[in-house]
Amino acid sequence: MAYSNKVRGIYQDTLNSIEEAGLFKTERIIFSSQAASIEVEFPVGAPKKKVINMCANNYLGLSSHPDVIAAAHKGLDTHGYGMSSVRFICGTQDIHKELEKKVTEFLGTEDTILFPSCMDANAGVFEAILTDEDVMISDRLVHASIIDGIRLAPAMRDTFKHQNMEHLEQKLKMHADKRLKVVITDGVFSMDGDTAKLDEMVVLCEKYDAMLFLDDSHASGFIGKTGRGTHEKCGVMGKIDIITTTFGKALGGASGGCVSGRKEIVEMCRQKARPYLFSNTIAPVVVSGVLNVLDTLSKSTERRDKLEKNSNYWRKGLLDAGFVLQPGDTPIIPVMLFNAKLAQNFSRDLYEEGIYAIGFFFPVVPNGAARIRTQISAAHEIHHLDKALKAFIKIGKKHNILGKTKKEIVDMYGL
Amino acid sequence: MNNIKDVILQYVIDEYLEDPDEEISFDTPLISGGIVDSFSMVSLKRFLETTYKIQLPDERATPEAFDDVNSIAELVEEFIASN
């Protein structure tokens, strides 16, 4: 046993400094299933409280849908609980292949490979398909899991300014001599809720002979007319070479992810992607749930239509009340407060009013861009949104920010 | 040398600054100051190599050597001279 007091002291000092910097994260314990209204204990030991959830990735409200639960139960009965093996030994069932086929159809791609999570998909894909002769050019605000994946790959790394197509073109010209070029973007950026300009990116990638990579985790199931994702919204279905997405958000919210796209790329992942090769894939119970979700979404757009209606209602309510919002048209609607302390206090006050929404501040978002990120769900009814709006207005008045511009809020609270 | 510094400074402003009002000088810390991250350093290195027709080995293109325009210019000068 070498876990000496010295070792313990090093970790305690590090943890203390995280706490002193105001960056210490604590979990809030939920005692109900995921839904529009949840039962929470916060802080630890406080009485449990029923609150409206305004910060889940449960966009389509399918996390606790009875049909999904029934399908998962059935899958548990027919295919068991665990696989106790990675895919290429004895961990591939008929339903895993069925899900890969269904995802391919849903996203309009050539082939799909499942991963334990989208984090794993992003961690594995670049290393599997690129060498040191290649280059990855990513938007500066892509998700952390993509950044980790890029770090693991031997190819050269470069970035372009967020959503700046002119800058991207400069970079494509600069790296024209590379063997393979991959342009990397999120579909919907999770912190701001803005949507990638995939139509313009496809044109640039075709012009400069680059592949286009899209992480559509905050879009699959509800963005686009039939919910196929950002590529549907931008009119470029079939033109994205690599799509990664998750089943842990709109598509049932449990876990799992995939790489979907050109068949050679999927096959390269099957041969070389380490998170696929060296860990179990998605459990049968979850696979069964996701299959049910995709069937439902392929038949009807009812849920994504309701989500769109709810999101528009919520955005308009906040704007009419005089909040500063990030522009966009997705269910991610950040209420800008700019100051980190204000964001923390605002979140705490909302909780007192029975509204659960979290403050985001540096380093998750840039310094001076603190916010409450609200996320709308098809599980929300108008009465939930009205109650939440009433609370936002009450707390907005308390902090004297309604109708104020960014400059006025910053003058009052600082950055 | 001044000219090299000016060229590098202008590249850093165009490439990395999001806020047009932000001002930087030859000795502003770029990497330790959070203006240039390790990912984006690659494009700066490539820019220097193509502009000045030099090859900067990875062991010399360190975050320390790239931390301000003065030290980047010194490195570039050294490699131009040895060309």
C-alpha cells in the first residue's frame, strides 16, 4: 500500500484549489425517472423537491416513454442483460446489426458502427482513419469529446474560427498538400445552440477535396423536417462523409453512440477504432429501446413538431420578457447573464421557485459569457413552460436585468 | 527583424483574436496568456514555414518558444540565417 499521506495531501491540495477557483462540481441527486418534472435533493440532505427540469437533453421526451420502456423490457427478456464480450469475439447480436442498419437508413448514410458512447465514437474515429500525412481542421467550438479524439490521432491539427467560412477556406488552401483533409464540426453547438452552415461547408469541402465530419448529438431525432439532423435541415443529406451521434440525448437518452457515413470509413473503424475493439458495445436492453425510438420517429414527426413549437414558445416568452438570448432556432436556448456569480445566484433562485436550470460559466463557456442554458423538451407542456417563465421573470426582476442590454448587465455585475 | 515581428503580430491578430478591440504587442504572452492554444499553434508554425521557407523542427517549436512574438521572431531569424 503506497497511498501515503503525501499522496493524499497532493490530491487534497489539488481538490482544494479547484474548490477555491469556484470550479468544484457537485451532483444533484434525482429520485424520479427523467421527465419534465423531477424530484431532486439539493443540496445533499435537503428535503426532496419537485421541480420543472429545464436542462435535460431529453429533447423528444422519450427517456421515460412507456413504449420505449416496454421495448427495453422485451429486449431484456429475449436478449439478456449483458454480452460479457467485445463485438468481434462474441458480443454481436442480431439486434446490434439491426440497429446499425436502422441508423444508416435514418441518417441517410452508407453504413454505421455502434460505439459504447458518442464520446467513444469521437475518441476512436480519427485515429482509425488518419495518419501523419493528413490534417484535421476543426471549428474552434467543437465538443470536448472531439478535441480528445483529435488529440489521439497522428494527423496534423488545425482550427478555424467558429462558423467562419472564409477562415475555413484559408485553412483548406493552406493544407492543400496534405494527403487527406477532414473538416470537423458539431451540427448544433451545445453551449450556444447555433447550427453549423453545413451547406456552405459541403461546397468548400468539394472544392478543396476534403471530407466533412459532423457530430450531430444535439440534433439527431429532431433537427430537420423529419428529425434526421442538421444535414437534413441544411439540405445536404448524403453529402456528409462521417456523422457521429448519440443515443444518450433525444434518441431515448440512455447511452451509446455511433459512427455513420461512408462504408470504407465505417469498416476502418471496425478494424481499428480502439473503443470499439476493446470495450463491450451497447447493452441489449438499450439497443432494444433505441430500435423502438427509431421506429417511432420514422413513422411520425409529432414529437419533433411539438418540440419545435415548445422551443419557439419559450424563446418568444423570454425575449418578450426582456432577457438577452443567444440567437438560434434550436431547443438549446441560453439566457445570457455574462457574470459567473450572477449565473450561479440566478440558478439557485430559480431552484427556490421550483425550476431546475444550471448556470454555465468559465471554463465551460468563455470568460464573460456566463449563462443559464435552458433546453426544451417535447415532454414539456405549455403549463410547465408558463410556470418556468413566471419564475424566470420573477428572478430576472430581482436581479434587475429585464430589458437590459449586455452592456448594461455587464456594467452592473462585471464580467 | 522588425518587419518579421510585424508580419507575425499581424498574423496572430488576424488568426487568433476574436475581439477586434483587443490589443496585443510583441511581448504579450500568447500561449500562457490563452490567446493561442496548442491546437492552433500548428497553423502559426505552418505560416512561418511557408512564409520564410524554413523548416522548424518540433523540438524547437515549443509552447515556450512560441509564447510571444519576440521569441517567435528570434527563432525564425535563427533558421533563416542557417538556411
